[in-house]
Amino acid sequence: MLLEKAYVADARSLESFKQRLWGECVRQGVEKVRRIMVLGDGAVWIGNTAIELFRFPDARDPTERPPPEVIRAVDWYHATEHVWAATELVHGTRDSEEAKRWVKHWETCLWEKGDAQGLAEEIQQKAADHRGERREDLVRAANYFRNNAEGMRYQKFREMGLPVGSGPVEGSCKFVAQSRCKKVGQRWLKDGLFGLADRPRSGRPRTADSRYLRQLRRAVRTLPRRLGFAFNVWSCGRLAVYLERKTGKRISGAHLATLLRAMNYRFRRPKHTLKGKRNELQHDRAYRKLQRLKRGLSSLPPVSPSGMATAASSTCGRTWLDCGNSAVPNSVSPLPVRIASSRSSGR
């Protein structure tokens, strides 16, 4: 699942796109990561761009920290598309049962074993039986799987918890770029299309820029004690002071609370508990003893400041239950009640 997204698009040239991509990677903190995954459709220019950008020739001192691990992977959907294209070249059709079994077999081999080399060898053997354009297409299909065998280790990628599908990227291309530029009846000139590019706006720039928001998100996900503080619960005021030291930008606690709500964060007071810090055996023993005491108290007759009134009232109640709806017998005399009024109190 993607937690943070950033989009880069450029229609002028590959070099211009590389510059934009590297600038966004730097803003995202790429120079501090240990692993980078480049997920694409297997095109040669994507692999070459990854090698060129993420070697860090000048941005990193190799004596201080080793360079990051760069993993190039082929999107699973594009890999299966090439398997179906290969079976059409091998069997002449996609609809026969033999062709479907062939596709199912090699999709399973790719997904469970990453055996792209075996698939390339089989396609190469089939190419020897053909001539002309079909043979060239088969050789081209075999080279695709052979050259991208390293990026088709899907079992290893899943074990590492890495994505194997570029669906979010393909969806972004559709909804961010194509939905704006490829509507019905639209025609674009090259200069007019570049006019849609985002440019610096007038006025004071935002204090809480993307770098500040990344620091804020990272701080919220980290316990304060791990950062060397004596407390273990963040407040907006404490976050504002901490981020001011980290970024040099002062933002009030109220504005910080607004930013956190926009990022779908809500403040909750922590629930303190002694679970894990107490002796569970002694706790259970004391709890059972307390329950026995409660049951013993509930079995005793009720006690009031006037013991006689309680006993007489309980006797009257028992006699009334025994007699049903009849009058109370004369053997149970009512309690004497003295009524004092304000008129008689003066006498």
C-alpha cells in the first residue's frame, strides 16, 4: 500500500523528465534510504534511467555509508501480457486448450519460482522451427524474458514485502494526466500543453511545505522517548517546538492541529494500564477473594440507622406476602409514628 504519493510528468524529452524525477526524489529524501525499487513494464529506457539516477555519484560519500540497494522489477500484469503474446506466436492462437495450458504453466512458474530463464529457453527452441518474421518475433519475445529475468523474481519480492504490480502508477497516469489532456474533442499544441505545467505562484510561500509535512508525519509515527524526550505523548505544542528545531520553521500549535486533521490524524488520550507490569497470579487471587467478599455481603440482611424499623418493616412485608391481598393480621402491630407539625411545635 502506498502511503505517500508524488507525481512527475514531462512530455518534452527524456532528459527533461530525468531532471524532474531526480528533483522530486531528492525532495522525498532519496539520499537517505537504504533500498530503492523501480517498478516498470520492462522497457530498456526505464532500467537505464534507474541505473543513471540512483548511483549517487556526487550526493553520497561511499566511505560514510554504503550505496542503496536498487531493485528493478517488472510489473506482473505486463509480464503476463508478454506470456500471452508468446503463446500466440508459439501455438498460432490464444483460444486453444493447449495454448491456455501453456500460459497457465508458465504463469505459475513465474509467480512461484521466477523462472523467466526457462521460459526464454523454451521460446528460443520454438523459434528454431520457424522462419522469417515469426521467428524474429519469437526471438524478440525470448530476449524480453531473458533480459528481464532479474526483475521477475516475484516470489522473492513477495517475501520482502515489495509490490509486484504498478496499478497505482498506471491509475495515476490515467487520472492525473490523461483525464485532463485526452478529453473528447481536445487537441493540443506542444506549447499549449506545456502551459499546463505548475509554476511558482505569487505571494508568500507556504510555511508547511512538503518537507515540513514529511517531518511532521515521521514525528507523529515515532514515540517521543525514542527521540530522547522524557515524555511519551505528543501534544501540538510539543510537536511545534520539536519541528521548529528540526526545520527552522515556526508554526503555532493551533495551525499544527489543523494540519494533522487534514492528514487524517486524531488526538486520543492514551489508556494507561498495568497489564504486563503486575503479578497476574496475585492479581487473579485477589480478584477472586474480592468476589467472594461481595457475594458474602449481598447475602446479609439490609442494615439501616434504625434497626427496629428495618426488622418491623421486613416482618410486615413477609406477613403481607403470606396473607395475599387480605388485610394485615392484628398480630403484627404497626410501628408507632409521631408526626410533628409547625403548629404543634410551638406548644
